[in-house]
Amino acid sequence: MVSARMLRGRIEKRQAGLRFSNAASKFMGRRSPMDGHEHARAEMDGRSSRMGGLLADLGKLARATGALIRDHAILAREEARQTGKRTAIDVSMGVVALPFALTALIMLSVALAVGLSRWLGVGWAFFVVGLLDLAIAGLLGLYAALRLRQERERTMALTREELERDRQMARNLFRRLAAPPPRAQLRPHEPLTRRAPGGEIHAAEPPADLH
């Protein structure tokens, strides 16, 4: 049986992997400074490989996201099981202590009713003590119910928040991977022909350092 601590560690590793993939996609989106010809050549040579790599990255991302969501579901079940186990232990201890508490409550109620019977009479004294016991039991039961409800809502809210954060991270990474590559910006080139004074067109002479 996988413990909740091991599941949390696994989820943290998968989240770190998704963050690394997001950072890698950002880094791949940046281009090193090159001239226009090198940009165009790199764009044409890497277009096909980029498409294949994009499909592979999307497949890996989908598998990692699915595994992360499954780990979250397993963690939620494990936490619910451990919470149920702790609740069962607490309830069993309360059941064991219940007869002693009831005996003590009966003895105290009788003693209080006997003490009040001097001023209220026997019947009214027991009636007042019974109402007091019912009020205390109702307040304690309401407090316990509110605590159990808040704990369950807090656990579910944390699980939903983690799942939503993972979905947002996956959507951002999908968007970056599916975005089209940036276009290469070609620098303006010098003209290859020049016009002579007589109106004739001649090819530009090569630079002096090439002779």
C-alpha cells in the first residue's frame, strides 16, 4: 500500500517535471542571434524535425499529465482512508468511554436535582436538570458536526486547487508547444547590379580582398 507521503513526493516530482518542460519550451522559443540566411536555412532544415518533436512532446506531456491526475486521485483516496481510520479510532475510544460518561452524568444530574428540589420541588428540579443536559448535548453535537464538515470541505478544496493548478500548467505548456515557430527576419542585402553612367547595367564588382 502506497503511503500518502510517498504519493506527495511522486506528485511533487511530476509537477517539477512539468515545470521543467514549460521552461524548456520557453528556452526553445528563443533564437540565438544569426543573420538572415542562417535563420532561413535553420528554419527550413528544422521544420520537419520540429513537427516530429512537437508530436513527441505532446504525447509525453499528455502521459505525464494523466499520471499526475491519477496520482492526485490516489492521494485523495489515501487521505480519505487515513482520515476514516483516525475517525474510527476516535469513535471507538468515545464508545468505550461512553458508559462511564453516562454513569457520571446520571449521578451528577441526580445530585443536582436533589439539591434543587429544596427550592423547586422534586418534579421541577428533575425537569430543569433534564433540559440542561439536553441543551449541553445539542451544543456539543452541533460543534462536532461543524468540525467534521469543515475538515471535509478543506480537504476537498485543497485537492481541487492542486488539480486546477496542474491543469493550468498543462494548458500553458500545450499552448507553448502548439504555437507556430517565429519567422526568420531577413536582413536587407546590397544590390547585385549597378548602373553605369552611360545607362548600361553591370554586375557589381567583387570586393578587393577577394582578388
